[in-house]
Amino acid sequence: MHCRTSIEKIPSNFNAFALPPAPASLSAEQIAVAQQLKVLFPAYLNGLKLKDKSGALLSLGKDGNGNFKELVRSYLIASAQKELDKGTDLSSFAFLSISNGKVNALDYNAYIKYIERMKTPPAFDALDMTSPENNLFGTATVPNLHFTSFAQNQSKATSPLADPLLVKMMNPMHYIGAPQSATSKHWRIRHGAKDKDTSFAIPVMLATLLDNKGYDVNLELPWEKPHSGDYDLNELFAWIDGICAKGGK
């Protein structure tokens, strides 16, 4: 069996949409939207019925706390530990608790404040339909469309919803392990620990579902890495070589 891969180098400063930075403060309207989403997300997460390595159900309470949040935190701690093991001085990061060469804890709220906000609520399905994602779901005749009922119900622009099938197709969670799907056996997922284009919850949910379905998955949140860069190609090739050495099994 032969394994081949081809990766086109992307400049580290590449940004397909070059979005302007989010404002330092949110408006009252944006805060209200954020509060509504905060209430909705735990119900969505809990409905996925994801499980940790011990088989315990992962969940969030209405306040956003729970063992799923602790799982996300554990990936960030592992990321910091890997960087510390490389010899990097992490003593300037006040949100980390380090002793005897071990990262013992991470203040999650302080960490989120450190990496800062990139987008304003609701981030992707913008209420004025100006986001790149609104354009993604557009058609040949309608450039931008809402793709969630949440945004459509609060929209500042009249818009029908995007084709439900298209919306479904953009979410791999619907297809992993499904009877009609041919799911890859091996997954390598990297989301920079300073990548704020989307929540850390997204790659963790994806990786957890894959693991629950019995697939080989390798997820890391590389320390201080944003949404760009060829920062671990050697590790990527080593991962591919390892799979090839086992005959792709």
C-alpha cells in the first residue's frame, strides 16, 4: 500500500477575507444576542450525547460550566505542557499554574480574555448578512442568505433561509458514522490555541464524536498558534508515515 500527500504552502499571514478586528466593547444589542446564544448552546451540546474516555456523558449547565468545559480546558493544558517540554518559558502567562515542570491548571476565563474577541455576536450568521458565511450559503441569484432561524428571526435584512440540505452538508457532525457515509478511519485535527475564528468547542465536539464512533483521531490545540501557518508539517508527515507503516489500518 502506498500513501501519498500533497500540501500547498500557505503564507503565514494569509487571510481569505481580511475581516476588520472586533470592537473592544459590545453594544447593548450585541450583548443581548450573546446572552441568548449562551442559553442555547448548552442544550445543543447536551443533545449530542457525547462521552469522555471513561464513558461519562459530557454536558454543560445553564451557566456554561460542566465536564465538557473541563475537557476543552484539558486540551489547552496539554498544549501548554507540550510547549513547556520544548523548553519554552511560559512564566509570563499569568493564567497558567506551573510547578516542577508541570502545567497544573489554566484559568479559563482569564485565558479567553487574553486571546481576545475576533467577531461580534452571532459571529457567523450576521444579522445584517454581511459575513463571509452568509455569502457561502448564497445562491446564483441571492448573494447572501441566513442559515439559522435564530439569525433570521432577528435579522435586519429580509431573507429566506438557505437550503436546509446545504446547511446540513456543511456540518460533518451529521455524517460521521452514518450508514450512508464512508467515514475516514484516521483524523488529525489542529486548531491553534490562539485561533479565535471559532470556538474551541467546535474541534473538541468533532474529535469527541469521532472517538465515540470508534475512529482514530488526533486532536491538539498548538500553543500560541492563530488561524494560519504551516507550523507542524514535520509532525503531520510523521503522523501520515505512522499510518502507512501500519498498512493504513
